[in-house]
Amino acid sequence: MKIHKKILLLGAGRSTASLIDYLVSHLESENWTLKIVERQLDAVFSKLKEHDLVTVSQTDITNETVRHQLISESDIVISMLPVAFHLQIIKDCISLRKPLVTASYITPEIEALTQSAKDAGVVIMKEVGVDPGIDHMSAMKLIDGIRGKGGQILLFESFTGGLIAPESDNNPWNYKFTWNPRNVVIAGQGGPAKFIQEGKYKYIPYNQLFRRTEYMEIEGFGKFEGIANRDSLRYRSVYGLDDIPTLYRGTLRRPGFSRAWDTFVKLGATDDSYDMENVEEMTHREFINSFLAYNEHDSVELKLMHYLNIPQDDPIMDKLKWLGIFERTPVGLSEGTPAQILQHILEKKWTLEKDDKDMLVMWHKIGWLGTDGSKKMMTSSMVAKGEDQVHTSMAKTVGLPVAIATKMILNGTIAEPGIHRPVTPEIYEPILKELVDYGIEFTEKEMTPVFYWSEPE
């Protein structure tokens, strides 16, 4: 009689379709069983065909007794739950001596559990999705390759974006929500973006974040603009680049998006710190007007253009009008912060349609000195397209690395106890190699090196 290894998957939301497909396709060959715990069963059954080795449960994992029983009965736990659950799930896995895999970030509170995980002999694999995840793995492959040849790395830039695929791009923003809409609306808040450029520390306050962008082009897919992430500096130690002169990470959009989005930032429409009044009677037009000065003669459009110095024929106005923000359409909420109301309005236009496909784009630029003192630079890019609204590129690039890491832990390929990111060759090399089989592959291209060794005073 076969003894199966039991996989417990907590959560089956929008990023799990490819993860579930991978696990199910390997159940028999790897001698696994899969138990899926999800509050909304429809979310599971839309991604899963009936299988003898799969069980689905609507169990309440907030119940400590039930949660402990589920974990103790498993051989490994995959958590695709919201971030708020992860600290407790990790504590449970450490106390019950069960390995865990998840795509979310390592927070200071989770990092503080590293020694506890080592003492318990437990592997906790974090940041093994796409961003974070594939970005780490592809970055370290470049960095380790150059270091292995004696190169001195001077510059590393990395950008990732969840976008709409060109064949489904049918609006002037060249954008639709392909991931968590809330994260898009409140992106960049909570402190300035900070990075290092040519040895100089740089900071971009939130009110300027969408006006200071980088531009790049990916062959076959056109131009993109990059918006700085909040904290690029944290990755110096993660990548072993503590002395690097330039390190910059960001998010990709199509050109023109950021300048138009800056309209909402300047208005205050992305503020999430207070609740607005009379929301249940508010229209889109009234929402925008609430941030503008009172004037009984001028229209909302005219006041907005005057306030933000937008010319009448500026493409920004076309983008705003397309969103319907000047229409007398009821918002459709009973309460909310400006950010929540804006998100609700945007979801009416930026939600993926039935036949839409999304696209995940990742782009790295790395510059270094060769052993002979010569300057070198290259780019490495990856573009992955989704198949439909369930099997999205985001689901593929998040779920597949999680699934492969799970297999590696169960097979003993990853065995070192502790809390890990996939930044060592023994972890990232097998994962990147297998991802190629699923169309997730990087293209490298040499370019003319450009370094500015000092900033003018």
C-alpha cells in the first residue's frame, strides 16, 4: 500500500489556478494527496476537475483547534491566504514541525522566527512567487554568473508589471486590473520611494512618484515606463550588493499611465486615511468635484484643468473621460475612503472582460566591470501571457514557482531548516529551469554600457 505525502493548500484565490493544475498533474507520479481549504468553494471548483486524490473543505481556519489539526495531519502546507494570516500560520507550522511554502514577503516579524524554524528543523520558503520570487531568482542568476567570472557589479535595476496583453488592450490607459485593485490604487503610499543611484541616495515623495519615471523598451512588446518602488535599498543585503552604486526597483506600466494617474494623486483621490461623507448619494462627478474649489460658474472639467494646469487637448483628459469620472453615474457604495471609492469607480472600466488576456512583464538591467576593467551592461527580460481569466499570467508566474518549491521540499532537494528566499543556486536554478517548460523564460541582450561615475555638484 502506498503511503502518500499530504499537501495542505490554504486558500484557492485568483492566483492559484496554475498551482492547483501543477499539483494535481503530479499527484500520482509523486505519490501525493491534496487537501484544499477555501472559504468560497466556487473559487476552487472553477479551477479543479474531480480527482480521487483531492479533497476540498470549507473549514474555518481562524479556529485554532481546527487549524492545528489540519496542519498536523499534513506533510507540507502551502498558504495562499491573505498576508494577514501568514505570521500565525508560520508560527503554527514551526510549533507543529511542518514545512511551509508561500509567495508573500518576509516581514521583520517573520524574519524574527528564523532561529525558531532552524531549531524545529522546519523549512519555511517565502517570497517564491513572481514579485517577490521570479524577480529574486532571475536577478541572482545574473548576479552570481557575473561574480563567478570575477566581475564587479555597479548597477542593477529591476522592474515588474502586471498588464493587459496587447491583443486585449482596448482603452487609452493601456491598462486593466490584473491583480489586487486596492494595491494599485494605494501604491507608493506610506513613505518616499528610496534607492541609490551612482552612489547617491535618492528619495521620491509620494506626490512626485508618478512624475519621475524610467523608460525602457522590450523587443516585440514596445515601450514601458517604470515607477520606483517604495524601498529598493532593502535588496542590497538580500542580493549581496551592499556596496553597489546603483540599485533601483520599480513597477511597469505603459507610457502615459503615470502622468494621468498623477491627476488622482494630486487631487487626493487616492487617500485612504479618512471616510468621505454622503457617499451613498454621490455620483462619479460629485466625487471628483469634492476635491476641487467651489465655483458656481465653472464646470468640473474646467476646474480640474485649471487646478492641475492640464491643457484642454491633453490626452490626460481623454483618459479621464473614458473612465467616466465626469459622469453623473452613482458611485454605488454606502461608505468609503477616497481610495476605496476611486477603486470602485475604476473597477467598472478596468475589470478584465471574458476573453481578455493579461501579461506579466519583468525587465532587469545589470552593469559591471570585467576583470580587465572594461565596462559591460546587459538586459534580461521575460514576458508571460495568460490564457483566460482563470489561467492568467499572474496565476502562472505566482503559482508555478510555489508548486515547484513544494515538490523540491517534499523530495528533499530543499532541506536546510530556516526561513528562506529563493536566492541560492540550489533553489533558483531548478525552479528557473523547470519554468522554461511552461513558457517562462528570460531573454538576455547586451547593450552599450552607460555609467556616470559622479554627479555634478
